[in-house]
Amino acid sequence: MKDVQSQTDSRGIDIQKVGIKGFEFPLTIQRKNANDIVIYSTATVGVSLPAHYKGTHMSRFVEVLNAWRKKKALSNDIKRCLVTIVKRLQAKSGYLKFDFKFFIDKASPVTGITAPMCYDCSFEAVLDNFGEEDEEYKFCLGAKVPVTTLCPCSKAISECGAHNQRAIVNVKITYPEDEHIWLEDLIHDIETCASSQLYPLLKREDEKYVTEHAYNNPKFVEDVLRDVVLMLRKNDIIDSFEVECESMESIHNHSAWAYQSE
């Protein structure tokens, strides 16, 4: 049959990324101190396309992912998958990202009752200049962690009480291929930087603890960001990171926001 995608294009434009987005995919995740699980994810995958090609072969992305789906989603496995994609598409660069919901059984702080807590997470990989001396692979682990912040200013100027709100700490980190950082550890370390953690299930004893703990640990969005940055700097495995903290203000019609990358 006629291969239209391989026909020549005369416009002279190299495309940096072309592929598929929103591909629903069963992703196998290795968990810390637990059995592997298969979770729902959405994949974004693409390759570079030279100017002389009219199009890429979209079906090949799905073919590679389907053949790979029973492997564990670790940095090295994702690299091997991305290398296969780049080879199949005869490209020099490739991109692969999985967005997924990650559940951790979390115990309430006083009663110890456990329930699943959900976090939005991602695995992201970039492969550039494949097969050349300057070939470069980068893997990025991402987690969006909901927490509580309590305003130090509100506490200081009020005769009683202080306004608090939910905040989202969005962290992305990179580290070498031969290293590994567990999502469970990253999420836990981020949670300790807030006024209080969030919990999926609270009885009255737990609610009292969380309320008082946040009140005794007031933090601006800047405080949370700085504490997360210090925590990440202390981890010798991490090569680079991005941190974004957004606090959905309870007394303003806008959010407080802070960002740092290193």
C-alpha cells in the first residue's frame, strides 16, 4: 500500500516533537516494600521529524508501548522503551511521558486508621541525539502533593484563630540512570515541609491533632517552597529540580504562588 507519511515534504521545517497524546495505557508500577501494581495512565509520546518527511507513523508508537507494557516503569526501562521508539521511527530524538494517579495507604495521625491517598504523578523521559557522541537521556520524576498551609501573619494579628488553606506542591526531579528515588519517599518528604499533611480519613481525635499541628506550624507559601528546596538540596542523588507551590487562599479570590528551579 502507498506510504504517504514517507513522502517528501518541500516546506523545509524540522518538527521537534510529533506523536500521540492522551493514549490510555495500563502502566506497571514498582512500589516500595510492596507488590507491583498496574495502574491507569495517559501517555504522551513523540519523536523528532526531519524536514524531508511528510509525516510520522502514528501506529508504531502504540505498537511499541503495547509490546513494553508488562515491564516495570523505572528509569532504565523507560529509556529502553524510548530507544525502541526512536529506532522504529528512525528519529534522532524522542519524548515519553506517563501521567497517572498514585495511591498510598496512609494512616491517620492519632487513630492509625488507614485509607488510600491519591497523588497526581508523572514519569517523563527525553532522549536527544540518539546514536551520536553527544547523546543525552534525561528522566524526570514528578509528584503533585496536596498539603495544608496556615498563614503566620493571620495568626500573629488575630486575637483567635488563623486562616488556613489547601496548597499543592508540584515537584519535578531528575537523577542519574543508575539511581532510583521512590515516589513514596519523595511524597513523604514534601509533606513534612507543610504546616500539616492531608489525610484521607480523620476521626475526631485526628482532626484535633491536625488542626492544632497546623496552628503550631504556620507557614507562608514562601516557607513551604524554601523548606522543600532545602530538602531536595540535601539529596545527593538529585541532579536538578523544579518546585512550584500554589496556595488556594481561603480569604482571597486568588492563589499565593512560588516557584524555584535549580
